[in-house]
Amino acid sequence: MRRGFALCLLLGLAGPAWGDAASNARLEEIKEAIALSRSRIESFASREEGLLEAFEASDRAAALLSRDLERARREHRQSRTRHAEARAELERLDGKSKVLKTAMSRRAVSLYKSGELGPVRALFSAGDLREFLTRSHSLRALLDHDGDLLVRFAEQARALRDTQEKLQSAAAQRDRAVVDLESRSRELRHERAAKRSLLARLRTDRDQERVALRELEAAAQRLEEKLERLDRDPSPSPSTGFARMRGKLRWPVDGSIIRSFGRVVDQEFRTAIFRKGVDFEAEAGTRVRSVAAGDVRFAGWFRGYGNTVIVDHGDRYFTVFAHLERIDAELGETVAEGDRLGTVGETGSLSGPLLYFEIRRGAQAQDPAEWLRAGLKR
């Protein structure tokens, strides 16, 4: 399986050529992240390294690929737009060029019929000086018109050539964008497949399963310690009246609670655990929002929880949002109720895309079900 996975990655990364330093740096970062992920997964399989290290490397690689996939999608849309605009411009110029060609053809026929001495005869057949001057003026205007036709035709020809080159360039960019998009999509599928394979292996190996549970317990303890440090901060966030919101909080995501707070038997790992938060089932990419006003005290990667945001609501109340695909809040930012914090993902998750959510008073975990509005998710 590992040999096939490595081959697919190498084929995927051999995709489009990157033209600038930023693109090359981004590609190198992705290559390094995938190589580290592969190495950590192989080390875990050989019992040389822990589950969370392997998951962290895999999730970080997937996060980089997800961001690059979004970039590739944007560039694909932009390249298609540029191609369509160039084609429309080419058609417009081609139409104007045809009109000029028709006008020039008519003038050529007229000149041919009049012969080389036609203008001279027209001038000297005038009955008097006044008529001679009038004909001379008309002939000069006609010559100016013919000269203008030639200039405009030359300009149209140049514009047509330039637009044809733009169209070819836009078509090449569009084709490269398609290859890039397909490459990134393929790489992300491979990375997520590697994580699923890792989970499948974990569930069939009791020894590794026990090690994984101990690692997850240690991660939960580190989160507890993090919240305790935030609770002891000498500059706490101002009160937002969070305590009065019991039973009135908006839901952090549009989804259903699939794992409750408290002592539960984990069917996946066949063991009793005490859960200090709840899991919301929601599709990857679903918006995650703040349940109340507060200050963002943590926004980043937390081992065992993936992309995580912690909001301080004052009076020692905190909310925790974990397993995010993307973080949209910044450390130190003040958020209002309903503000976007990120999107649902599966970073650090053993169960696919979901949102892990906690409410804390200091280090004491609260049951979110007692705080959220009954039956109201928005």
C-alpha cells in the first residue's frame, strides 16, 4: 500500500511547471509536508512513533493541499474567464476587420473601374475654376478616406494578431490550470486515503489502539492545562454576560449532536471515557460560528484536536471549537455572536468531518446541551 501511495504522490507532484518563486516555495512546502506525512505513517506502522504525530503530519499535509486546491480552483475559474473574454474580443475584432475589408474591396473595385487616369480626367474635365477646386477638394477627401481605411486596417490586423496571441496564452493557462486542479485533487484524495488506512490499521491492532487512547488522554490533559493557563491570565477578557446565556446560546454549527457530554462507551475503541464536550455531525466546509461575544485566545494547531479556536467570554467562561478544516479567526480578535470562526473539517479527528465543541468555566467542563437553545440551530 505504501509503495502505491508513494508512486501516486510522485506522479501527482510531477504535474504543472511552476513559473515563479512563490509557486516553487509553495510546491516545496507541500512536497515536504507529504514526505513527512508518509514518513510518520510508516513510523507508526513500525511502532516507532505515535498515532498523534502521524495524524498531525497527515492532517497538516491535507490542510496545505486543501488550501492549494482552493487556489487552483480560483486560478481555473480566472483562466476560463480570461479565455472567454479573449475569444469574445477576437470575435468582435474579426467582425470589425470584415467590415473594413468590405469597404476596402469596394474602393479597390471603384479605383479599378476608373483606371489610372480617372482622377486626372475628373479634375481637368471641370467646366471652370470653381468646379475644379470642388472636385480637387472631393478627390483629396476621398484619398484621405482611403488612407484612413489602410491605417485602420493595419491597426485592426495588429489588434487581431495580439488578441489571437492572448487567446492562445489564455488557452494554455486554462489547460495548465486544469492539470493543476486535477493534480491537487488527486493528491488530497491520496492523503485522506492514507489517513483512513491508518485508522483501519489502528482498529485491528489492540496494542496500537491502547497506545492511541493514552495519547488522546494526554492530548485532553494538555487542553485542560491550556485552559487553566488562560483562566489564570492576569488580563482576562471583559464580561459579556455569558452566565445569563444558559439555555439561550446559538448553535455553533448547523448539524446534529452525535456524541454527548459525560461518561460514554466509545464504540470505536470499546472503552468507557468521560467526554468534556460534544461532537456535531456536519459536512466538511460547513461554517462554524461563535456562540457568543468574546475574545479569541487561541487560534492554531492543537495536538489531538487539529485546528482549534478558543474564545474567552469573560467571567472565566471559555468555548472550544476543534477539528476545523480552516481557521478564519485571528488570535486577539474580538468576535460577536454568530461571527465566523472557521469551517468544519477532520483535522485531528478519528471519525471523519465533525465539530468538537466544549464550554468551560475555568477548568470545569460544562454540558453544552444545557447551554444551547432547544431545537434552534441558527
